[in-house]
Amino acid sequence: MFFIFGNATKTTSLYHKEYYETGEIKSEGWLENDEKTGYWKFYHSNGRLSEEGHYKNDKKEKYWYFYTKNNIRTKEGHYKNGKKAGWWLFYDQKGKIDHKCQLSNGKKNGYCLKYKNEKLTSAEKYKNGEKIKEWFDFSSFNRENKLSDLR
């Protein structure tokens, strides 16, 4: 007879760092059984942060931030099962909001609000990545939509 007591599979957690050939850090975060898990940071070759967020089972999860080599935020938003989901914010070259979009499975699905000089200029509606409508004034948008849809 053969008996196994306790956990037959052993989980190994390791804090992992990877470097560019120049010696600058490239990425760092937790590995569990050789899969990315928990909080991770990735860096540009100049040593500045390029992106940061959580992993689960080697897939991006929860909230992530992305930056240029000059440390200007380019976008931020949620991941679900490794794909962009929910509201995402996209920034211009100066780090000001350019547009906000609702995404599902990595595609625009819902509303996108466009900005210029931090002022709302238009709204668009998407279905499975295809634009189906655009509005340039609040009153026409409000007549055809519910503000609760923007949550």
C-alpha cells in the first residue's frame, strides 16, 4: 500500500528579476510554479517604469498603468483574464486625458469619450470594436442614451 499525506503538489514562489544587457532592470515580480503572479513592474531600457500591474496564472489582471520612456502615463485600465475590460483611460503626449473607453475582451464595446485640452468634445458608441454612433453635443447624446450607461 502507498499513502500520501498532505499536499502532493508543492508550490514554489520566487521573486524574479530580469535585466537588460546594459545591467538596467527589465522586469520584476513574483513567479509561482514558473507563472507570473501578483504585482509586476516592467521597465524601459533607460531604467524608467514602462508598465505595472497584477498577474494571475500568467495573465494580466486587475488595474494596470503604462508609461513612456519619459515617465508620462499613456494609458491605464483593467484586465480580466488577460484582456482589457471595463473603462480605460488614454493620455496624450503631455499626459492629459485624450479619451476614455469601455472595453470588453480587449475591444471597444460601449462608450468612448473624447477630450481636447481636458474638455469633452465628443462621444462615440462601439459594439465589438466597431463604431456605431458619434455625438458632438451633450443634448443629442442625452436624448439617445442614459447617463447611467457611462458607469
